[in-house]
Amino acid sequence: MDFQAGILQDGSPMESLEKQLICPICLEMFSKPVVILPCQHNLCRKCANDVFQAANPYWESRCSLMSGVRFRCPSCRHEVLLDRHGVYGLQRNLLVENIIDIYKQECSSRPLKKGEHPMCKEHEDERINIYCVTCEVPTCSMCKVFGAHKDCEVAPLESVFQGQKTELNNCISMLVAGNDRIQTIISQLEDSCQSTEENSEAAKRELCARFDALAALLEEKKAELLQRIGREQADKTAFIQSLICQYKEQLEKSSRLVETAIQAAEETGGAAFLMNAKQLIKTIVEASKGARLDKIEQGYESMDAFSVSLEHLTEAVHALDFDPAEEDEEYFDGEEEEEVEE
């Protein structure tokens, strides 16, 4: 606790000290015993226990079965792990308790100043000492007897003060407990968010692996079919090339025979012509009859037999989808939603 900082910022050391001794839950000066949390913040034990009980309503019935329960500091939200004794297992801050005793002794020895108690605006010399129940405002006795609240119902200021202080403390405890529940839900949602990201990355890796395997299988099948087309192409082109060679040989022989026949036809002497003409004519006739070379059938060069229909595969690829999964259960049940709304 930084007492020096408070003293330097305020003109009155006692007022600065009093601010340091206020419980963040009940907003009153600490009541003994004072417990100190591991985060070095202090609480009244009763206030700490009220907040703890509000956040853990079934703690007493199951404390023997629990190794520890969690408690959040209302000042800094630091999470403290309590043992089976709950807040009664926290250490007392004897230093703060001694300071409170000294402060109270000092305050009791000081004379009461006029400005230390709220005064009535209508009757400046009258202290506000009663509470108007009808108008729900503090007022003074003169206002009740002669003033604006003479026809109203009034009650002792202290009784109304204690009642509303208790109600405010209960509201604070309820609010702190609700904040703890909300913090728990936030932590669960953050864990769910992280798990969703991790599961998504795993699903992406698995999907990529499956598609890569499918692509590899398609590449392998494509290579196999291309190889079959290549073999058929090689066989057909080899056969056609052999026919081309045969026809070229026949053409060459026929061309030489034509030249021979032309030379014979140019012979002017009848005896010389007749000596070779008959045999030449016979050779030409036999050559024209005997040259029956193979031919390719119509459509021999077609490769339509190697066409592949991929329509069913295309439809299958378009139909690819994730397996239907069961609907996830709702993360929040009705009770949790109702608690958050409260």
C-alpha cells in the first residue's frame, strides 16, 4: 500500500490515510480481520467470504471433494487458487489492522468539525439526521417538523443506511460473481476459438493431402494412357513407312523401265528395234500386273479408339463435398444464458 503517494496528493494526511483503508467491496473502512491476497490487495474477510460464497454457492457441500477453488480479486481480477478452507485459508494483514486501530484512536481524539457531516440546504445549521421514506432522500428534523417533508413518512438515518449498505454489498457480491461467470465463459470461448483454428488447419492439411493423392493418381493414369497412344502411333507409322519404302522401290523400277522403253521407241532401225521390243513389252506387262502392294484401310490413321470420357469423373468432382456431420450441441445451456442476462 502506497501511503506516501496518498499523503502527498491530499492536503490532509488523515484523509489520505482513510482512502487507503477503504475496502473495494463494501466501500467502508476495513473491518477486522483483514485478509491479504497474493496480489497484495486487502479485503475484509466478511466481504471476501460473501463474494466467494456468491460465486461458489455449493462450495460448502462439496469442499471435502475439491482440492481447490478459484477466487478473483475484485480490484485487479487476479485469480487466486484457494484451498479447502476457502477465504479462511488466506493470511491476515496484521499491519493494516494495526493501522486501522491507530487511525480510529486518532479520529476519536479529534473534535468534530462542522463540515465533516452533511448539513441541510434549507436549514444550514441543521445536520441531516433522518431519512424521508416517502421521497427517498435524507433530510433534517426541521424539514420534517416545519419543512417540505412534514407530511412524509421518515425513518432513522442509521437504519436506512445499514439496510441500503447491506443491499449495495449484496449487489456488489452478485455483480462480482456474475463477472466471474462471464470471465469463465470468455475463457471457454477463447479456448473454443483456438481449438477451432487448430482443427481448421488440420482439416485443411488433410484435404490438401487427399487432393494431392488424387492428382498424383490422375497423373499416373494419364502417363499410362499416353504411353498406350504412343505405342499405337509407333506401330502405325512404322507400317506406313514400310509401305512408303515399298512404293518408292516400285516407282524407281517403273521409272527405269520407262526410260528403257523410251530409248527403245527412239530406235529407227526396224531390225534393231524388233530384237528387244517383244521382250521389253513382256517385261512392262508383267511389271504392271505383278506390282500389287499392300494398302492401308480407310480411317487407318484415326486414333478415335483412344478417346476417354471423363464426364462421370467431372460429375463426381463437382459432387465432392464434406461428409454430413451431426449438429453441434449448443455451447450455452439455458441456465448459463440466463445467468449472463442477469
